[in-house]
Amino acid sequence: MSINKLEQGLQETLANGDKIFIPYIMAGDGGLDQLPEQINFLAEAGATAIELGIPFSDPVADGPVIQAAGLRALKQGVNLSSILEILKQTKKQRSIPIVLMTYFNPIYAYGLETCIKDCAEAGVSGLIIPDLPLEEEGDLPELIASEGLALIRLATLTSSKERLTQIAERTTGFLYAVTVTGTTGERSKFIESIGHYLTELKAISKKPVIAGFGVSNPEQVKELSRYCDGVIVGSKIVISLHENKRSTIENLIQATKG
């Protein structure tokens, strides 16, 4: 099942002595026809998996760079259905695991069962749904698991130890450790207790702990990776792809090697 593909990819990276690197890109930014080539580039550059953003009109967790990318994609008529269709068409041409980052509304509008089935058919390995709290998940975790997909939960700095333990126990694939209070976007530095926070999550999570939000340069990649299993980089990747500065992306990925 496809969850194995994600977990296998994460474990293989760690077993090689590297840290996990997951780039976030906005599906359809620059045109949906560009997506297969962008995925291929990131895979060849050494990414472990790819977090693929679904454009949405009210992206509450996203900062200005990712919001702008989403709007560019929406203006081209890109939606969840067209993204899944192109992923399905190109499934046999890629081996890197794909995780969708989407708000709950597009899944709900699509139809829960149909959406999850179509995700599985398109070769998607997991889902991140940042605006869906544990208490409101309903039958969705079972539905996602029945199709062999991971449901990746987010842990935040403002959550209690009890809450973080609950989230860590219920996450599948990996635990997404949010490293800032606020939305996505580049940060010049992190809070002093970030190492303690990530170390604490490592102690309570059976799944790999991957830090994201605010990571924008190789030094930050190395620093955060000392305390956890790897990083997710979004805004810097999105803007570098948009401006065709691909060496910037390659340098970020190289910071997780050995």
C-alpha cells in the first residue's frame, strides 16, 4: 500500500545517515503542465518526499509567498480534481512519495470517500489537513487508512504536553513539528527553546519528527535537523521555483546529506 512507500522512503533516508528533506510546492503554480517536471527535478535533487499544496481561496496557515502561489494557480483554473488527474496520468513515471497539503473544504466539496479513493489511485501517499482538529476528524482517519494513505498530524509550540502526546499517538507517516507561532514564511531565527521542543516530540513520537514553517536556508536546515529527523521547506522552495533559482533548492537539500 502507498503508506509503505512514504514510510519506506523516510526510513531509507535515515538508514543512509541522512536527514529527511521534504520540499513543499504549490500544485499548478506556473501551470499544471509544469508539475511533473517540477516533481522530477526535486526527486533527482535528493528530496525524500514532496508535499504538494492544493490551491485554496482561504489558506489560513499560509504566509504571503504561498498565498500568492495559490492565487496564481487558482487563476489558471487549477483545483483538486485536475491535480489528482495529472498525478494519476504520471504515476508510473515517478517513484518519490507525494503528500497532499490541503484544507478540509476541498476534500469535503469533492466528496470524502471519492476524494480519498482518487488520491490512492493517483499514487498519493498521505494527506496533511492543517485546519482539521482531532475532535472533528470523524471517520476520516479510518477512511484514509483503508486506502493505505497516511494522515499526518501537526504539532504546535502552543500545545500542551498532553495534547502533543495525543497528536503524536495518532499521526501516521510522520509527525509534522510546526516550529513557529503563526503562518508559513521565512524567519531569520527560531525561539531559543526550539531544540527542547523538537527533542520532546522525538521522545513521544513513534514516527519520524519533521520540522517545518520558517525554514529558509541551509544553516537552519542543519540546525533544526540536529534535534529531529529532518525538515520541510516551503516558501523558499516556492519562490525559488517561481524565479527559476534552482541551485538555491539544491543547496537546501544538500544540507541534509550525511
